[in-house]
Amino acid sequence: MDDAFYKDRARHIRQLANEADPFIKKRLLRLASNYDAMTTPVKGGPAPSNVTEGPEDNLAETGRGHGE
């Protein structure tokens, strides 16, 4: 995959996040950051942030699933 794909995917995910509830929005924005981190950093520019949060955001560890 190339940088254009990752940038476009991050942009699309951010658009979805704008319409989502706060819990989903947080997760979608983190996913978009992950796509940003996969792009090639531009020399002289800041590196994309790839911040992850604690295990409380992991659905497998919280016991929450789809539709709950």
C-alpha cells in the first residue's frame, strides 16, 4: 500500500468519527492515527502521532462486544 491510500483511509475514518458517539469517535480517531503512522514521514515535518490508550479501550479485555 502507498501513502496516498493510508492518508485517504485516515481522512475517511475521521469523517466517520465526526458522526459517531463519543466512545466510537475516540476509537475511530485512534484508528486514523494508526493509519497516519503508516505513512512515510515528510523530512523536516513532525512525525504522525500513534498514541494508544490503556486496556480499558480494548473490547476483548472489557468483555463488551457488538451491540452492547
